[in-house]
Amino acid sequence: MNVIALSRNESIARPMTNADFLNDPLPEPIELPEAKTNGPQRFFNRELSWLAFNWRVLEEAENPRVPLLERLRFLSISAANLDEFYTVRVAGLRELANEGNTTPSDDGRSPSEQLRLINADARNLMQSQQAAWIALRSELEDEKISVVPVADLGKSDKAALQEIFLSQVFPVLSPLAIDPAHPFPFIANEGVSLALQMKRERDGRELRALLPIPHQIPRFIRLPLDENVARFLLLEDLLIMHVGALFPGYKLTGSCIFRVLRDSDLEVEEEAEDLVREFETALKRRRRGHVVRLQVSSGAPEGLKTVITQELGVTGDEIVDVRGLIGVARLKEMVLDERPDLLWPNFTPRVPERVQDHEGDMFSAIKQKDMLLHHPYETFDMVIRFLAQAARDPDVVAIKQTLYRTSNESPIVDALCEAAENGKSVTALVELKARFDEAANIRQSRKLERSGAHVVYGFINYKTHAKISTVVRREGKRLVTYTHFGTGNYHPITARVYTDLSLFTCDEALGRDATKVFNYIGGYAEPEGLENLAISPLSLKTTIIDGLKAEADYARAGKPAQVWVKLNSLIEPDVIDALYEAGQAGVKIDLVIRGICGLRPGVKGLSENIRVKSVVGRFLEHSRIVCFGNGHGLPSKKARVYISSADWMGRNLNRRVETLVECTNNTVKAQIVSQVMAANLADVAQSWVLQPNGSFIRPDLSKIDKPFSCHRFFMENPSLSGRGSAGAKDVPELTHSDD
């Protein structure tokens, strides 16, 4: 495990304060040979960095400061994350390795070398997940939540379970013999099956069979409710108990459970004549992708295991023997809403004061001044209200909207459909290539078309990941464009747990920029004369690099030079090199990178002026923010401040349509710099600091007096878009600019 717990300043008698942590110097710079500072080893490996992030997620499952059922949820998330990692990233590397591809990654490793390192770290991670489950299971039992062994079931339990089996499970099961007359069945991605070895009682004839477990059945069967007690039985245990009902006349002699993960990436023909139909075909191919990981319960009968592995075509590292629970991701089923005492305290997102002042009228609130919302602390319902109000407003003539991911029953889509049915011009850019949401997006596109909306699918070879909504409204003799730019998806469910920014504006320049982006996506005409917006793959990357070069020039001229960045992932090599160059020129750089980070901080002559931290806590940090001191340091009223849909990865900067929006309104800039970024940089309670060797260090919170949590701060303090700057003064002080 490459996560290290740190005890700071153990010799001091008084409790540590947040300031002690914040004022600590950067990690002691280390020296690397010149070949390493100039060569591939100046980068961390993308895949191993992602695994390091998932270790941090798992650590929250072991964090006693997190409520018990939320810790169970973190364990489930860690397992689900690892599943997706295998079905996409590992599947791609395995395909390259099998083809004999030796092209090195940015850090100099071939696909086969990366696979060896991934396999070792991922197996350690899976073992730690099992250990975390054992520990949590014990604590859950203390809280009267338990997974009951079959041996502990009473007579009344068995009677109740038989009724559950017959009424809720038996009708959807399909027992399948394995013999020459019954070929081995197809097991879908993430499919769990019970393999059985039996003998017929009358003549001893052997039978092998499979019992695929439908995903629709809960993995944890709730036993009849006892007062203040929640007891569950594993579904596979219920099936074993009732094998006689499935195979009358046979006696069970051995069994095992196994789970399959398949290659889930999509390949789409670039010359497809009908993109929707091509994606429907590709989705069917995905179900039958090659197996990339097979989990088998430890101690499986050798004969059964041999049949399973041969039929699925897996060998070596693709096979994982699991001593414990298979399918850890399904533990989320045991996160019980009925036990609020074991969950995060209830939190209700705020309605912005400005919107309340205007009696709920979004257009009046935006017209007064640009409005910045910080989700989930401020309700995402305002984005829905913006579109719903537009759909019903007789003065609105047109709406344009990007849709990358949204919910199945989407109020955003409903509002767009209503607008089209009300005779407004509605254009929806639906991204069919949003991984794992392709089928849902196809359904939404057809719903929109039926309502009369014009649906655009964008580029075949680029994903459209930008988050833009425009509403054109007739006001007197002129048309006014109201625009929403977001850092996250138009997804009301994830918006409850993802931290993102929403900028609402009727600034004419930004309205023109947004319209040009839609024209680019729909008509392929590269936009000219963008005023406050950069887009990838055309200008976003160069805008970032130019901003870093400008800060380096300020540093060389002896002016304050500082950069703050907040992202999910940082891996693009040209941008990392630009960060290195700026740091070497004397720019002080603070990066808040939640997940993947390929930049190696704290190396003499390379990155001693760069600090990287990761915030992992109650909410998933998702907003993308860039702040350049602009010759005045940070925080500063004269800073250049941007919000973006893009992480700094090759795919986002070179192969997607993304936006980087400059915020010019002084109030919005202050909210982003002095509140959102300041609080993230000041966070101690949920923070890990990246070290030059790739490990992550977190403070020993038991030695810090009231460790500051940015999530708690934003839940407890007034709305960002409220009256004045209330709340900003409570952010622990960082550095001072020259303002």
C-alpha cells in the first residue's frame, strides 16, 4: 500500500492547529539524477497514480471519523472503481501487450511492465478491501446490522427464507447443466454465477451446473424485520440452501462462486453513416468483450475451477482467488437509510439568496449580476429552474444545451422537451460516447426528437464534454442571451454529492462565445474571435501554457508569481512540463488534484516550488478551477480566474470539445479565489499531500485542534451567491498578495 500515515510534530505538548499544518514548508526537496529530471521518470505513471487514489478512497472506509455506514459506502465505491479500472484501462493495456506493443507510456514503461505493477498493487488493494470488510462487519454487528451465516439461522428464519426464495428468487433463476449437450453459457460483464458439483442420489451420476445470478436480485437478502435489528443473508447462501428445489434428486458435493469482468471499451467506425445505430451495435459488442478478470472463491473444487477458466479463456494474472466476499461493490445495498445515526448528518442544499430576492425569477437574478453557485452546497435545482422557466417563458425564443451525462428520468431533458413542444427552437447536443451512459443517452435523444427538438451528436472522433446551456430571450427590441457554464454534468443525482461550479451570466461576450461553440459542434466550423472563452482541441491547452509562461515572466521580473489549480486529474505531459518550467522560474504553485497526478513535486531543480494535495471526503471534488496571480500573487483582486469542464489530460485537451471560461466579474472572481480555492487549500481534515517518491501523507488529525474541513465549512457558511462576502473571513488565512 503506497499511502503513508504521518504524525507531525509529536514532540510539541500543545495540540497542533490548522495554521501549523498550513505553514509547514513544502516537502523537503529530494535530488534525482539529471537523467531522471529530464527523462520519463519526471512523470508518475497514470495507472499507478489512479490506484493510489483508490487507496485513498479505501482509507476512508477505515477512517473512524467517518460514520459507519458511510465507511461501508466508501468500501463499495473503492471496489466499483477498481472494477471499472479493469474493464477500461487494464483491458486496453492487456490488448496492447497481447499485440506485442512496446510503446512506452510517458513515464517510460511498456504495457506489459505496467500490467505487472498494476497486478501487484491491485491484488494488495483487493486484500485490503477484504480486511476492511471484516473490520466493518464486526462494527456493524455491534450496531445490530449483520450478515448471518447459514449455521446461525433459526427455524423461523428458514421458513421465512423459503417463502422469499419461492416468491422473489426462484421465478427468475435459470439453472444450466454443463455437459456436451449444454454448452457453457455466456456470462455478462460483472456477472456473478454459482458453480455446482452434484451427484444423483439414485445412481451416483455426477453433474456440473451453473446458476447465473440475475443482477436484479439483491445480493444481500434482508431477513424478516426484527425490532431495531437488520439481518442479511448472502444470496449465494440462500441458493445453496435450496439447491434441492433447483435440482431435485441431486446431492451437492462441491460449489464455488465466480464473477466476470469484461473489456467494456467501445470501438466505433469513424465512417459510420448512422451514429446512433452504430452505437447500438457497439453496445451489444461490449457485452461480449474479452474477460479481463475472473474472481473465484478460494477453495473452489479443482474440476469446477478448471472448467470455468478454460471456458472463459482466462489464465495467470487474469484469475483472482478471493478469500472472502466476491462482489464487494454490492455492499452499498447494506447502507440503510433507516439508520441516520450511522450516516452523515442530513444536509439540505441552500437556495441562493439572490434568487429568493427576485422571487424565484432566474432571469432577473442573473440580469442583476453574474451569479456563481457552488454545488452541492447550493442546490442544483437552480439549473433545472433556469431551463424550466425558459421552457414556459413566452419571451424565450431559443434554447441550446449540451448533454454529456444526465439521469434516466431527467428534469433537464423534460424541460427541453416542454420547450420544444411550446414552439421554441431547441437544440440539444447529446454525447453518445459518454462511457457507460451511451444507452441512456440514445434513449434521451429519441425522446427529445419526438418532442420536436433538434438533436446534434457532434464529432465522431471527439467527445463533447463541455457544459453549456444558452437561453435566448426577447427583451424589448433586442435578444438577450443568458448562459450557464458548468464544471460538472447536467445530472441532478450526482450533483448532490459532486462539488461543482455553475456560472450564470448574461454577459454579451460570453453569450457570443457560447453560440460559437454550439456552431462549431453542430457545423464543424472552427470559431473565430472568441472573447472570454478557450476551447479544446483548438485553444484551451495553449491558453493554459501561455498563462503559466506569463507567471514565469512575472517571477523573473521580481514580481509576485503564483498559480492555484484544482482538478480531478493532471497527466498531460506538455502542461506538466510547463508547470515545471514555471516553478523553476520561481512561481509558487499549489495544485489540488483529487485523483490522477503525473507531476512529481518536490524535486530539486525540477519542482521544489510545487505542492500537490488531494482532498477526499464526504463529497467528491469535481470542479476544475485555474487561478493565475497575474503579477500580484494570490489571493488577489487582479488575478485571472477560469472555470473549466476539462481536466488536464491528453484526452481532454487534445481529443475532446471542452471549455475554459474566464470569469471577469469581480464578485465571482473573489468567490472562487477567496472562498472555493482558499478553503480547499486550507483543508486539513480530508487532505493528503503528495511526496516526491509518489506516496501520500496525511496529518495525524488526533494532534490537530479542530482540523479544518472545506466540506464542513461550505455546509455551515452562507451562500456564495448571497449578499456580500459572508463566510469568506472564516477560511484559514493562506498567503497574502500585494493588494
